[in-house]
Amino acid sequence: MMKKIKIAFGSDHVGLELKPTLIEYVRSLGYETHDFGAYSDQRTDYPIYGKKVGQEVAAGNYDLGIIICGTGVGISLSANKVTGIRAASVSEPYSAELSRRHNNSNILALGSRVVGSELAKMIVKAWLDAEFEGGRHQRRIDELTAEDEHDEQKFDRIVHDDSGKYSD
């Protein structure tokens, strides 16, 4: 029996209108979800929710995350401060798909003032359906991991690795 993929959701007050629609949609696709807030339309700060979802995904409590603010940019910047997070702020399906296939993004950031609910669903579907390709893309992920770890020697070893480990 396959493990059910768990997705953490978070938004600031601006993303609150889009979030329930996406949670319902993602559940209809068979995923388990949890909403980490915000829960009201009272003004709040996006870093709270980007950080919380980022921490939950990085800790392995959730497989993936979807976060929403006005543009998707601010909340993605917040999530990306968490070690191990690769949050992609996108506004169309192709970039969402490639963010998973090439960048192994583990959090999707959306802007509720940028995309409507139907486009958001298309973006989410493309992102969830895509799988990381590895190969030459793994080198870049390993470089990002070395950056997360502030390990310049590891970074340089990966950059100069010609062992074929990162071939397609």
C-alpha cells in the first residue's frame, strides 16, 4: 500500500480566499492536507506562514507545501530561508512543472492577486504531476544543499565533479 502524500498549506490574509479552493481541489486528487493558517482576513505577515510551512516540509512532517500571498513572491522568499526548502513562485503551469522536474521544488508559491482559482488549479496539477528528473539536475540540487550548509568546499567539489555521477 502506497503512503498518502501529505501537503502543508499556508497563506497570509490576502491568500485566504484562494487557499480553501486549492485545499479542496488537492484533497479531490487524493492528497492529505493540513492548513497552517492564516485563518481570518485580519491583516497578518506572510513570513509567519512561509516559515511554518517551510519548517514542516523540511522536517519531513509533510512531503510538499503550497503557500499563497498576494504575488507569491514574499511568502516564497520566507519559505526559502528555511534550510532544505526550494520554493518556486510561479504563475503558469509550465514553470510549475519544470520547477519540480528540474529544480525538485518542494513548495509551490502562488499569488492570489496574480492567478484566479481555475489557473491556480492548473498550476497545482502540473506541479503535483511532475517528478524530479535527477541526472544533470541533481548537481544543481546538490550545489543548493551545499549552499544551505554554507559548505564552500563541498560546493566546489560538486561544481568540479567530472565523475559522470551527474550525467543524464
